[in-house]
Amino acid sequence: AIVEFTGGFLGQSLALVSDSGHVLTDVLAVGVGILTLRLGRKPHTARRTFGYHRAEIFAALINGSVLIGAAFLIIFEAYLRLRQPPTVQGPLVLAIASIGLLGNLTSAGLLSRSRRTNLNVKGVFLHTVGDVLSSLAVIVSSLIVIFSGYLVIDPLAAAVIGVLIMRSAYTLVRDSTNILLEATPRQMQLETIAKTIGSVDGVKGVHDLHVWTITSGLYALSGHITVDTDSISQGSTIVEHIEAKLKESFGIEHVTLQVEKETLENIQEHESSTI
């Protein structure tokens, strides 16, 4: 990041300076990611019954927010330079951007396998992919400057980098915010889950159903089920069957269900809605 920033400053390239700033946020993201992974391994306590799993989500939200702020600054500076483009030292910018591209490709390859199971790792991976695209944009713009002398291409490339950064950051902020608001996971449909529970023998109804994400890949569910009078004594067995089905079908491992005896009153209360 320091080499790219110095090269961008000396070469008058906003695109390269923008790329260096993005790399610096990656370094911070990796540091926060390592810290939250360590926190996540700490045991649960009586005060923090879910442990420190949400530390990962907070870190992802911070990473995304920082990226959005950086993207706005890059786009604004690109606008100013479009009005009065400085002289860019194409060969210097090309050499430094090429070195940066090799490093970014290596980092992206190392992170690609873990990005689907951890939101914070996904955030770092998105940072790195953005760096790869940024380096490519800088290389292309420097080649255009070298062969055509078209200086406007550098702030244009910086603006493209800013847009790419903002797009990745928006996804990260959206996902982490949904988890903190305990929204139903994007890949799950509450109606489908309710029907799955209702398909278990002995279950007559489902209501007050909630599904949320504790941290990446760790889901929880709570709700009420009604059973007929003859099945109330088998409530624990029915719940065990539901837990097995939810784990197999949706990957939900933390299940809390209240078993209620079916009466005429609760039939009328919940017959119009199962959720």
C-alpha cells in the first residue's frame, strides 16, 4: 500500500492512489478478521450466552462502512481531476500496478475457499477482489496514457474503482445489517419452514415462528407448535423429529419450540395464519 501510494503520488495517478487506499483497508480488514475469529472461539458465559459470535458481524459492518466512505472520497476526487487532469507518469504507474496485481491475485486465491462459510472472510475476500479489479483498471489506464497521452483516463479509472468498491461494500453492509436486525436468512422462506414443521406427524399447527442468524452459518429458530390431546404426552419426541428435519433441510441447529395442546380456542386464533 505504501509503495502504491508513493508511486501514485509521484506519478500523479489518482487511480494508483485509490488502489493503495483500498489495499490499506484490506490490511485493516484482515487484522479485524483475525481478532474476531479469536473472539469467536471464546467460551459462552452467563452474560453472553451466545459467546462472541456477533463480533464477526460487527467487523463486517465496519469494513463495509469504511469501504463506502473511501469510495465516496475516490469518486469526488475523480470528479475534481476530470475538470483539470494532471500529467500522469504512465511507465511508473504501470510498473507499480503490475506488482500490485500479482499480490492481489495471490491473496484472492488464498481467501476464495473460505468466503462462503464466514461473513467476515467474505468481506476480506471482497476487498481483495476489488483490489484485483482496481489494479487491472490502473494498468489499462496507464497503458492508454503511455500510448495515447489521454490523461482523462486516469480519473475515469479511479471513478470506476470507486463504483466497484461501493458495490461490494453495499452487499457486505446489507448482509451484516440484516443479521444484526435478526432478519430471516436470505436463503430461507419462513412459509416453507412452517410447512416443513407442520408435515411432522402429530403437529396440528405452527405459530409465532422466528428464524435468524447468530453468525455466518449458525442459525436459530423459535416458535410454538400445537398438537392434539392424544399427542401431548409425546411432545418431546415430536420436537426431536422437528429438530432433525430442520437440521437436514435448512441447516438450523438451534431450535426452541413450545408445545401447546390443541384446543378450540387456539385453533380459531391461528387458523388464518401459521406464522
